[in-house]
Amino acid sequence: MTIQVFRTVRELRQWRRSLPFEDSLGFVPTMGALHDGHISLVSKCLEENDHTVVSIFVNPSQFAPNEDLNSYPRTFPQDLERLQEIMVNGHGVDAIFAPTVPEMYPSGITLQVEEQKGAFVSVLGLSEQLEGKTRPNFFRGVATVVTKLFNAVGCDKAYFGQKDIQQTVVLKRMVRDLLMPVEIVVLPIVREDSGLAMSSRNTYLSAGLRSKSSDIYLALNKGKEQYHKGGDRDSILKAVLDTLTDDSFQVDYVSLADPVELQEVVGSVDKTTGAILSIAVYVKEDGRTTRLIDNVILQ
Ligand code: PAF
């Protein structure tokens, strides 16, 4: 299966215009280093749409100056090979959009937010808590690049993983508030056999730590058990924290929040709305620290 690779918005739009008007176009935005989680999004996209575009772009504006923009895994040849192998109902990915940084940021981009120039998108009220506390400009970077990608691709539906659950809440609000004609589809977390949520950053971990990090999912499940036993916020969070006692782990946050406004639950979970039990953990070995996130939905 030959996939067209477009590096410029102009080429991508030209191809988009050549598609029959009534055909549906699905889109899977990624930063590459594709794993089975991404593949599940692409497969669903192929199943639900006449055409599929996957983007591969490591977006500078969602990285802080102290984060891993330079070392983030870039594996384009392997990504292309994996995408070429996926076929659903006899059709595969039509196009990859893999632009350069200047193509996506015509006004330039620096990681120093105070020095940035040009247009950016912020989703206020949902970007400051949870991930936003440790990564204050992360969702501004995500909302900005996803807006640009939607403008470039012209998709009907876009596919995201539940692992980055706050990202999905932010993007659903963005398309609603900015009247974007795109449906956001969220698919379940794909896990390694151990239970660890798949992430491109898992490649930073040794085999031993990777296997130990499955305790993060175990901890969330302990919290979920408490919820099903009728436990309140305190007992749910305690069950999670009591499971993560190993010295390799430093918990950044554990949160029990409502699924729409991402406000922390006080007392007991309202069963009609449910809640998101989410966590961020620094896992450490040999002087290297990797931050992992995971979540489960309580309903
Ligand atoms: O989830 C990701 O990989 C990224 O945040 C996204 C949505 C591709 C934007 O850069």
C-alpha cells in the first residue's frame, strides 16, 4: 500500500480538493513514534471513514524549555512502515502529513512563551488544573497545533486516545466553542501485557522499570475497587497512593475529577456523571526521570 507523504499545507489541500465532495475524511494526529495505541486509532479511523490522514509532527509549542523536545523519539521510517501495513475493509491510510516546523509556525516558534509571536489558541478553565499545573502552557500548545492541523487537513472526524484524557476534554471544548466542524472521537487506552498504558515515552524506561511501572495501573484499579465498594474521595485516593510505595515512584498528582469541567470531586462521586481517576508519576532510575500518566473512568 503506497501512502502519499505531504510536507506542505498546499500539497495536502490540493489532494483534499481532489476527493469526492461527499466522501468522509478521518484524521489521526500524532507526534510519531507510533505504538499499538496509535494503530488502534488509525484502524478505527479507517473503519469509519472513506479516507484517512495521519499527521506526524513533534509540536514544539507543547514542550516547556526544560522538557524533552530534542530527545523525543523521531522514527519516521518505522512509522511509515507500520502505517503501510494497516488495512481495514480493504483500504489503508491515504496520506501522511509530516510538515516542517516553519510550515506549521510561519511566525516562528520559541519555547519561551513570553517571547512567542503570532496566533495561539487557549481553552480557559480546563487547561490550568491537573497536567496544566506541572505543564502550564501544554494545552495552549496542543490546542494551537490541533487547530492548525484541522485547518490544514479539513477532516470530519479526529481520533484521540483516552490516555491523554485532559487533552480530549480540552479539544472537545475547543471544537464546540470555536464552532469547528470536527467530531472528536475518543478511544480506550491500549495497554502493554503488564497493564502499563502504551506511550511513546515508555521507550525511555529500562525493561525492569517498564515492568514495575505497571503498578501505576494496579494502583488506579485499587482506587476503582474502593469506588465500587462505596468509598468516598479520600478512601479512593488513599487506595491509589498506598499501592505506589516503591522508591522509584514519585507521584506528581492523583486526581478524582468530574469528566466535563475537570473540577475535583468533594466527598463522593456523583454516579450520574461519574468521575475520572487520573495520575501522573515520575519514575526514576539511574539519574533519569520519566513522567508517566494514566487514568480510569469511574462510572
Ligand atoms: O497526543 C498527541 O500526540 C499530541 O498532543 C497531538 C494531539 C498530536 C498534538 O501534538
